[in-house]
Amino acid sequence: MPDPDLAPLGFHEAPVALSILSHRRVLLVNAEFEALFGWPQAEIEGQSVRLLYPSSVDYEKTGSRWARRLAGQQRHEDERFMRCRSGRTLWMRARGRTLTPDEPFRLTLWAFDPVPERMSGTEVLTLREREVARYVVNGFTSKEIGQALGISPRTVEVHRSAIMRKLDVGKAAELVARLTGRG
């Protein structure tokens, strides 16, 4: 019979950042989460996950997207910007699972992994174009991207046009497919 103390030990010492949330508030994190995000367990537990997003726009858009997806299935994953305690922003893969499908955000488990610079074709893009591209992949409008990056929506459109030209795509859907390696 397994030792009942192994489950908490496995969660705490897992080699991936894990968290348990209720209604988008942190209930529990593990040691890898602390190391990755820089938030000590005692300071992050009980807080809104809004602390982990670069902006309120990111927080709201991601929450809406996940609510829709978790309502239809118990598991989902995506890639997004996340913010560390230091203010540093990382591109992360988030994998989540709801334990309460009737109310998707009541109790969820999350795993986070940093994603290396790997968007297909982005080596030809400038740093700013790569930033814009990451928001495009996550479905942000030019206005929302501009707000997040502190630039005008028109400047975002200029960067988006340059990205499409450099990656030789004609439509937004083609651009997303190319950037995510699906096209």
C-alpha cells in the first residue's frame, strides 16, 4: 500500500511548476512554481492569478478563453505571456484541468513550462515584431496589443504587416498557423 505522505511530497517536489486554483485565486503552489515565478508560497497563496499576467487585458482575455474551453472539456493547454514577481515576462505553456466541469473555475490544476524562442520563422523578425506576433497568436486585437505594449494600434498594424511580409503569408489565419508551427 502506498505511503499517504507521498502525494503531497510528489506535488511539492514535482519538476514542473504546479498550482491549484479556486475561482482564479491561488490555493497552493509547489517549489518549482516558486522558483519559476519568484513568488514564495506564503505570499502568492490566497492571491488572484492576476499577479501572474502582464496586464489586466491579458488576464481578462485568457480567463474568457479558458472558461469557454474548460466548459466543453476538462483539459486544455495554450501558450501565453506570464509575469514573474520581478516583473520579467516569460512566454509560457499553460496546461490546465478543471476538477469541477459544472463550474470550470471552481477547482483547477495548472502546470506551467517556459517556452523557448521557437515560433516557426521568427528568427527573421525584430524583437518588437516577435512581441507583436505572440499577442497575435493569442487572438489580441491591434488595439489590445497596442495597450499591452504601450504603442499605438497603427504601429501594431505596421508591425503586423511587416511580419506577414517577412513570413510570406496573406491572411491572419495563415500567420497564426505559421507562427504556431501548424502551417
